[in-house]
Amino acid sequence: MYDTMKVLLVEDDAVVRAGSAQALDLAGFNVAAFDAAEPALAQVTPGFAGVIVSDVRLPGMNGLDLMAAVKAIDAQVPVVLVTGHGDISMAVGAMRGGAYDFIAKPYSSEQLVEAVQRALETRRLMLEVAALRHRIADGEGIDAMLLGESAAMRDLRRLILDLADEAADVLIYGETGTGKEMVARCLHQFSSRRAHHFVALNCGAIPENIFESEVFGHEMGAFTGAAKRQIGKIEHAHKGSLFLDEVESLPLPLQVKMLRVLQERYVERLGSNTPIPVDVRVIAASKVDLKDWSDQQKFRSDLYYRLNLIVLNLPPLRERREDIPLLFEHFMLGAAARYKRSVPTVPGPLMQSLMAHDWPGNVRELRNIAERFVLGLASGADGLLAARSATPVPLADQVGAFERAVIEQELRRAGGSAGEVSATLGVPKQTLYYKMQKYGLVPDDYR
């Protein structure tokens, strides 16, 4: 996890320096040891991917001055200070001055390793957040529209780009709040139809008595109140894309008329017998299995088979938990800009609750929680989620839970192949086997 991050250890006592460096090296950290502050400081640049561990009492520049110089370069670089004098007032002053942690000599290897691990994890999260904000601000392409680094989201983005220019209609399955409309917009945006209209139609939101007028259009005088010609939504989508959301809620009599449009690719406005050709790509979305509904005669089987050409299945949020931190940060940034608020720091217990929650409302529910959290509404953070973790949970436990979830998901996707998981996650097989043993994950359970 920390292969690309560095620990700069500054200690003028050769014996202590060697012992501390060895302890950190054995723990798997990339350590560079120095006997003075100045050469360590030269390694620090804005965006430095690492942390500083420094003795306070040093020849030349002392640890407090080093910390101030580091903060001047990048205020978010964690600095862990070490003292052998047990000076409480110095410790308090250092923490107020921005020290990440304070260790008193003599300290054990475990104390040092734990402090460095916490600092590195904090720094890693800071850099990820900074990278995400950069990507959101400057982002282009599908990565900026469909956020997530889980295998499921990477596969979905790749599939959308492959299918975007196909003429065939698409059926999207997904639970409420999984982002079906966003996927439909991506299919339109990254196709040659993007210069024309994307027309979204919620099949369950339009009253049946005006559905035909809204969808197919009408001529002047077609019915009482029809004072002028109206272009219907299907005709408006000509050369573009028509998105039929909640297509399962379309009444059976209207399903017949929609089927005719899909088969013939023309519409007739109410009050007219003139067929109007339409070139439209239809994208339908449903939260229920339309095959089951057609078997139960709740949905026309001929319409189901007409729509069931290309099928995209959206994973619920509970099956891609590793995307939760990125999505939550994204929604907080959007809410902060919208409400002109600062972006708050997410406390550990809340993030653990976010990772553990079942998310029946999926991404939409997560966005609501993020917005309430930015607005400072207790029910947004405390009432629904944070109350689940009244006792603070150590960062190492939170990281472990996240890491276990990622490995478990990849094992499931790879059918238990540790070699494939090792390649996908970019970790050596020996490291992967160690982590699998640590978390009680057995490959055979996923075959």
C-alpha cells in the first residue's frame, strides 16, 4: 500500500537512527534516514508523497524549525516529532503548530510503526482527495461523469464506450438510485448523436390521459384545448437519443403504441394520419426484471424482446464499497460549491459507517448524506450513520476493513484466482497471500 510513499527519518543519534530505520523497513515502509534536518528538507516538494519523522533536538535546524519549513512548502505533509525530554508544554505547542503526532523517547518499535502508519494513511487519503478534486475540476470524458475505480465501474465505462455508437437499443437494469440516467446520458454523450437532443421520459410520471399528447405530439384542434401544434418527445429526439426511464411502469395499452414506434421508427401526431419518420436511439431503464414481468403478463413480451438487445447491469453501491470515499468527496465538493460552504473533514467514525451501510437508496442516498453533512445537519451525519459508531474506531481498523473488501471483491470477480487478483491490484503475490491470510480469505470460497 505504501510502496510509492516515503518516510523521511531525521535523528542525530546513530544508534537510535539505525534501530528506527530498521523497524520501519521491516514494517514495509520506504525509509530514507538523515542525521540532520537540512538534507531531509531538500527532499520535500509540494505534493510530497510521504511523511516526516524528526527528533526535536538536532544540530543546526531543530525539529520544530524543520516542521515549520515543511509546512511552508506543503501544509498538509504530516510531521511526527520525537523528543527525549518529556516536555509536555513543547508537545502541546508542537501539536498546535501543526505536528501530526508526538512520540516521547524511549519508544518501542510498535509505537513508531503505528504512528508512521497512521500518518502515511492520512497523507495517502489527502493526496487521493487532491487528485480527485483536480480530476473533477479539470475532468473530461467518461471518467468525470461516471466516478469509481472499482472493477465493476471500470468495466461499465469500457462497455459504454464500446457500445456508444451502436445503432441497437439498450436496456439498463439497476436498483433505484444507481445512476441509470447518468449511464444513458453517457451512451448519448460519447456517440455521434451527441450534437442532437437527449430526451428523458419518465414513463411513470406522465398521467396516462396526456401521455400520447406529450410523447407522440398533437395537431391543432386534435382535442379540446389543443390550440396549437405540439411536437412530441419522440419527434423531438430525432437523430438523438430517447431515454425511457421506469419503462416497467408504462401502462399496457401504451406499450402497444410504443412498440409500434420502436418497430417502425415513425410517429403519428394525435389528430393526424401522416407518419413522421424518426431516427432515434432508444435507451430504456428498469429496476425490475422485465422477463419475469413479461412471464407474469405485467409487461408485453414483444416489447421486452424488442428492448432486450443490449443489456447493461448497474451494480448497487453495496457491491462497490471501495468507490464510496471518492463518491462522497465528489458530492461534498458539489454541495459546497452549490451552497457556498467549506468542505468539511470527514471523521473516521463517519467514514466507517459510510463503508458499512447497506445503501438501499444507492448513489442517490449517498449524495443526500453528503449534502446534509456539508450543510451541518445532524440528521445527515449523526442521525442516520454516525450513530452506528458511537465509539471511535482506529484508523488501522478502518483501512483494514476497506482493504479486505477490495480483495474480496476482486477474488469474487476473478473466480478465486489469486494470480489474476495480484495482477489487477498491482501487488506482489507474496503480499497478497499475506493479506488474504490476515483477513481469513480463502480462494476456494470464490470458485
